[in-house]
Amino acid sequence: MAEFLFYALALVALCGAAGVVLAKSPMFSVLSLLASFFALSVIYLLMSFPFMAAVQIVVYAGAILVLFLFVIMLLDLGHMGSKVEFSTAMFRSPAARIGAVVALALALAGLIAVQRGALQQAAGAAAETGPRDGLPQLAEALFGRYGLAFQATGMLLLVTMVAVVALAKRDRRKGPGSQGAQGGER
Amino acid sequence: MTEIVIWVVKVVVVWGALLTTAAIMSLAERKVSAWMQYRYGPNRVGPFGVLQPVADGIKFIMKEELVPAGANRLLFRIAPALSAAPAMLAVAVIPFGYTAVIAGHEITLSVADLDIGILYILALGGLGVYGVILGGWASNSKYSLLGGLRASAQMISYELTLMLSIMAVVLMAGSLDLRQIIEGQRAFLDWNIFYQPLAFVLFTIAMFAETNRHPFDFAECEPELVGGFHTEYSSMRFALFFLGEYCAMTVMAALNTTLFWGGPSVPFWPDAPWYVGVVAFIVKTSFFLFLFIWVRWTLPRLRFDQLMRLGWQALLPLALANVMVTGAVIALTAN
């Protein structure tokens, strides 16, 4: 039963991921991503790790995707279709083709690894380190043993955010004959 | 076998109570507003108008269902369900009493006791906004779109305050399990309201914003947006949006009771029988449901920039400071 559920959910997650790339309207890309996140969250539940499942929904579905939707609704209203449409037009660019080939190769490598029993090894290692759902253990690992890496990741995200803001601002002001400059500051 | 029966009975009772509360609230909203404005309110259907919700239900079902031209049919149709489902699921982890003993069976009074009960409610609360956003976007109407946009900005902003005010209580209880949180508040003087008054105020303000209620009802905002995200809806789908709103209000009121007011704890009667505890829980929750209506017919609506300033510049720093001080006190007194 659990195995069947896992494969069904994995299929949903993969279809959702494919939908993100292939959907014509960005709105449906976001909704596909939502479906994918949900499937992942239920997979965490199947692994008896409810904390991770809840955090996945709180952070990704509840906050980040809502921000995506917000931005899409603000910026991109032209793609308002009354049907769900998919397109493969993006694969005309060589970069996208290379990306697709790399993704397929990675998926193939993963399949081969599963075939050779990599998952059993990983599951054995996880079983040795104790119960996976111990919230105190997770907190100790996150803020104790991996505390420095955790903080560094936070700093990295902050720096990225500041950099993105700086880049976006500079483009708008100095862009050659950009419409933003003519329109004046808001 | 008996376990399954007990479980089914609990599910039926809790969901029945939730939907009944929503129906009563739809009447209470009009009755209380009438009472505050020296009117009678609905008084034609049944004695004192108590059958008005039934009449409303029949009317909603009989109405024609319209889908606007150019609307995204799929999303337009599922948006009301997305808006109503999270609140109906969230009620499952609310403990409405301690342990009851009926015919020799010990029954914990909640549908499900999750170790991460609070996170479960927050996760579902975060999903409630999808119904509003998608309903607003799929309607192909500028009023609906603006309502959906405002709702998403508002709910993201106030969710932070809501979570941080809950975190202070979680720090006090040392658990994300709602049952642990009410067990820690059995005695009257252990109620979290006495230790976390600031968190209570912040939670209550954020509770209004999260359920899109007055004075933060920018998602609908009749004078500016006609009906906001549900302008284009009719018939049962329109009713489903309202059902979702009232269910979310009930869950939030019950959560407020659980987190700050001892849940089913009865003041000065620590060994009260379980049914007195359930009654205490219902009374406390009813007060907060009344507060929703009371505020709606008393306060004027904020402006949208005021709402954002309040959320980001006043409530969020206060909530952060509250969590820091609570954490520091707990860390210092732990040794």
C-alpha cells in the first residue's frame, strides 16, 4: 500500500514539475508547482516525518507560491486563457535543449542508482541514526552541529536578495532610453 | 471495531458542530448588527427568524449558477472549494475537551491529536488564501482581481504576526501539540493570557486579518470593489465562500481559546467533569465569535496602506520582540 502510494505521489510530483515547464500560462505553472509540492509533502508523511511535511506546506505552498501568484497577477495578465494549455515552444532554444538533456541524464542516473539498491543503503543509514521524527534531535542538529552552515545559508540568501534588489534598481535607472526612466520614479 | 465507531462519531459531531456554527453565525451576524443599530433583523422565518439560515440555504441552491464570459472555468469552479476546505480540515486537531469516559471507553475529545497540531493548522491556514486569489483571478473581472491581490498581500503580511504570536505560546508549553498546550493550562492561574498578554493581542488582531474580517476586509470591501473576489459568484459557490469564512472564524476563535484561555479549563474548579469542560470551551469560543461581529459593527475599515504599515511596522516588530523576550526568560529560568 505504502509503496503504491509512493509511486502514485512520485508520478504526481513529476507531472507537476513537467507542468511548470510546459504550461503556457504562468498561472498554471505555479499551480503545477503547488501540486508537486503537495505530493512531496505527502511523501514526507509516508516517511513518517510529519514536521517536514507541515513545514513544506507552510513555507512553500503557504508563503512562497502565494508570492509568486501575487507577482504574476500584478505583472502578467495577458496570458489569461480560459483553458489549460501546454506548449513546447521553449525547447526551440539550444540552452533549453541542453538543460533537458542534462535533466534526462540525471533522471537516468537516479533510476540506475535505485536499480542498484542505493535507496536501501540510504534507508539503512537513516535507521541507524535514530528516529527521524525527533523534533528535538532535528533542532539540535540544525542549530548545534550544523549551526554554522545554517547561519551561512541564511546569510547567503540575504546577500542574494540584496544583490537582486541592487541589480534590478540599477537596470531601471541607467538602462539606455528605458521607459522606466521616462516614467519617472514612483 | 468500537474504536472505529468512536472515531466516526467524533468526526460527525465535530463537523456537524462546525457547520451548525457557521449557519448560526450567518444569522447571528444579522441579528447582532440589527441589535446594535436598533433594528429587528430577520424575524419572518420561524420564531424570531431562527430558520433564516435554512431559507437562505434553499434560496442559494435554487439560484442559477453563472460563470462570467472569459473566465477560467476550471479555476472558477474549484476556487470556492479551495477556500472552504482548509478551515473544515483544520478543526480536526482542535481539542474541545479533556478525556471523556463514556460507557467504559476513554475518549480523547478531539478528532486527531497530532504532535505538530499547531503547524498543521498554520499550514492549512496558509492554503486558505488560494481560494480567494484564484477566485479573484479566474473571474475575469477587475474588481475580483483587485480583491484577490489585496487578500494575498494582506494574508502573507499578517501570517507572520500570527505565527510569531503562536510561537511565544509554543515556547511556554514546549510542544507543538495542542493537547499539551491545554494540559499546561489546567489551573486558572496557568492560563497563557496571564503570561502572554501581548501575544494574545497580536494573535487577536492577526486573527481578524487572516479571516478577512472587518476592519481588515479588503478582499471584499463593498464601497470600493463591489464584492471583491466573490463579485462574479452566484448560487451555492457564493455560499461556499461564506461557509469557508465562517468556518475559518470558528477555527480561529477556538484556537484563541485553546492557546490563551485554557481551552476546556474551568476557573476555580480544577476537577470539573468533562462535559463542563466542553461547555466552558464552547462558551469561550462563542465569545470570540461574538467579538468578530462586535468589531465589525463598531470599528471603521482601515485604509490599505494603514493596514500594511500596521502589519509590518507595528505588529511584526512587537511579535518578534515578544518571542525574543519569552525565549530569553525561558532560557534563563530553565537552569
